[in-house]
Amino acid sequence: MQTIRWGIIGCGDVTEVKSGPAFNKVNNSSLVAVMRRDTEKAEDYALRHNVSKWYDDADDLINDKDVNAVYIATPPAFHEEYAIKSINAGKPVYIEKPMALNFASANMIAKVAEEKGVKVSVAHYRRGQPLFNKVKQLLKENIIGNVRFARLEFYKKQLPLEALNVPKVAWRVNPVIAGGGLFHDIAPHQLDLMYWFFGDIEKASGIAGNQSKLYEADDIVSGNILFKSGVIFNGLWCFNIAAENEKDLCEIQGPEGKMRFPIFEHKKIEIIKNGKTENILFEPLQHVQQPLIQKIVDYFLDNGPNPCSAEDGAKVMQLLDDFTRQ
């Protein structure tokens, strides 16, 4: 295998800019086929993105001989089915986050991939981005001393009622399709970074509730993690506050100072120590998944390590379960 020839199952919004174009921009990679259940939408996507083949059946894409790797970008309810079908066809898989509906489903994907000897990576793509690689480097350099704790606050305004009638919004707060609500959509990125920064987990627990009663899923979640390193993490996610109080902040504290940065705005890291603040600035990325996709292509071609394994993805799903278990 000299080139990864991708097929996308589920060419919806996430693939328009964040990921889809990157498959043709990284080295040794090309996008050759896409699938969506709506044939017209699949064809439209293919024509706009210069993709030669389109399908309305996932099995047809998986069994296409020109496709040697599959990117699964459907809602989470379908990840396990399509991942296992692709694995059984001997094709490496790149799976959107959240990896599956729950830990059991994610763990099944990881188990089958190991049994079949097929490569799987998960789209926790912030692992590839410069801002978070810099955070990881600074932590390794002990820029604020040995980390004591990390605190995350993520607050968003309540969804308007009319948005719940829009299919591309409504499925994200349907637990049957998404595994949970907006927490399950957002938190995998944040929790994966904490796991990537601080390592193995000793224990985790949380509290979740549905305060606004607008939909079936939880709209507020609080969670705690004790890492084996001794670092303690606390996070609060609220999706029903006033617009002026929206917040996206992660703060990491050590005995010599602290670091602050957003998770969803690729802007800056603040380092605050000795009464002074240093800002490290970053340019926005055109395709936010592109750096990780390059690493995944290299991994699939045996030219590098797995940047985010199925086992890592399953551990993040375990955290989601731990935080929201009733």
C-alpha cells in the first residue's frame, strides 16, 4: 500500500471543511468515494469535492476495491456497525468522535480490530493541533511545576426550540442516536486531551441532569478524575445558561504558576507565573483535522505510531459513561 485511498461513510457537515478536503491535501492520501443514504446529497458532495464515486449504501463503499481505508463520520449510533464491517473487510478505519454510543460499543470495536489485526484510529484531532501540542510540551518541561489540578468550564446558551426541528441539530440531543446530548458531542475532545496530557486514570465519577427538559438528554454534567499521576481534574458542562455567560476555558495549575487556554478556539495559551502573563498565539487552521489525518495516513502506511488508538477512544467513552451514569 503506497497511498491511502479513502472512502467516507456519512459525508455530512463535519466533512465539508473540518475533515473532508484534508484527505486530498495530506501526503500519500486521496479521497476516492463517499456515501450518504440520500443519493442526491451524496452526489452533490462528490461533485463539489471532486470525488469520483458516490454511494447510498455503506456496504457498497466498504466493498469498493478502490477504497483501502474508511472514515466513518455518521452519527455515533452507526459507528460500531460500520467500523466492524470495515474491519472484517480488512480495511483500516478512522472513526469520528464520540467513538460510539457508549464504552461497551467502543470496546467491541477495539476488540474486533485487535482480533483481526486491522488498524483503527479515533478522530480526537486536537492531538494533532499546534496549540495542544504546545501545551503538552510545556507540561513536559514543567513550566508551571508538577501539575496539581486541571479545571474545565464549558457553558453554552440553551438551544432555541426551533433548532430542535432541524435534523442536523436534533440528532445531537437524541440519546438513541448520539449516546447522550451536547455533552457527548463536545466533551470527547476535552476529556481526550486530559487523558493525553495526564495519562492513566485511577478513578472517575460525575453527576448529570436534565434541567431545562427541552429534550431527552442531559444538559448539565459535572465530572471528576483522579489520574494515577496524582493530578485531579474537575469539569463542568452546562448547556442552558444565558448567552452572555458562555465560557470555554481550561486551566491547569501547578506550584509555580498556571496555564489557561480554550478548547474550541485555536487562539492562545496564557502562562501566568510570578505575577506576569505570557501569551503564546496561534493561527487558526483551515481544516482542523488535517494535522491528525496526516499522522493517521502515516500510521496506516506503517510510517509512524497510532496518534489516537481505539483503546484510547474507548477510555474516553468510559469517562463519558462514568460522568453520566444515573
